[in-house]
Amino acid sequence: MAESVANVYGSALYELCSERGITKEADGELAAVGGLFAANEEYMKLLASPLVAFEEKKSLLGAAFEGKVSDTVFDFLCLAAEKGRAAYIPAICREFRRLYYLEQGILEVSVVTAMPMSEALQTKLKDKLEATLGKKVIMKLTVDKSLIGGIVVRYEGAELDSSVRSRLDRLRSQIGSIIA
């Protein structure tokens, strides 16, 4: 159910923002709002509670967001709280971003390395990925020392793993099958 609620509300909000020409602005605001809601579980529970009157929920939202986000995003937050959908706000924000990235030709790529990458290497990798994939790439960089060396790139369900750890695991498996 959460996925369908997120799809319906996220799609409707995206369509409204598209009509108003504010998708880029709304994407930035919703990313921040979704992160805040996901990080503040108690606040989200309070807004989702049927025991709290809507006027009190609206007052809480106003204190936190009014004047800090566009009227469209603020109205959406109030509507979600009024309709008992506040618990779905982080998922709705993710759906909005998915639609925005889809329309803008943006691809989020996860890059895991054993050591932090230099700025020059990050730029080279980003340029190579954009040329190969034909989309604007946003890289999310993480470090995992257990890789030993190499790189793991993940996007749209695909994984390119050229880490030393995975090579050693494959070698271990091959040796194990020869011995067994």
C-alpha cells in the first residue's frame, strides 16, 4: 500500500509542480523535507496520529516549514497530514525525485571504493559514466575498506564490481571447486 500511496501522491504532486514550472525548486525542497521526516520519526508519528487535530498538525507544519518552502510544497504537506498520509511523506518525496530524474535524464549512481577518490578521478569517472550511459550522472560516493582495492558501481539495478575482494572471492570459489 505504501508504494501505491507514494506513487499516487508523488505523481500528482509532480504533475502540479510541472504545470506551475517549479519542478526543480520543489525537488530540492522535497529532498530536504523527506530527509527531515525520515530522520524525525516522532515528528512524523505526531503528524500521522489520528488523535491530533488537523489544525494542530497544520500549526506544527507551519512552524517548521511555512515560508521556508514554496506554497505548493507547504500545501502538499498540509494535505498529506489532513488525509492521514504524513507517514508516507518520505516515500512520496522519493517518488517525486524519481519522476524528476526520469524527466531530466539524471541517473543516480552509487560508487564504492576502498579509499577516497581524488577530485580529478571523480571527474574522470563521472565523465566516462555520462558518456557511456547517455545521462547526467549524480554520484553517491562511499568508502568500504573491505573491498581492499578497486571499485563497485551500482545504478538502476546493475552492478559493476571490479573490486579486489570480489576477485579474491571468485578465485577462492574456483579453487574450492577444483579441490572438491
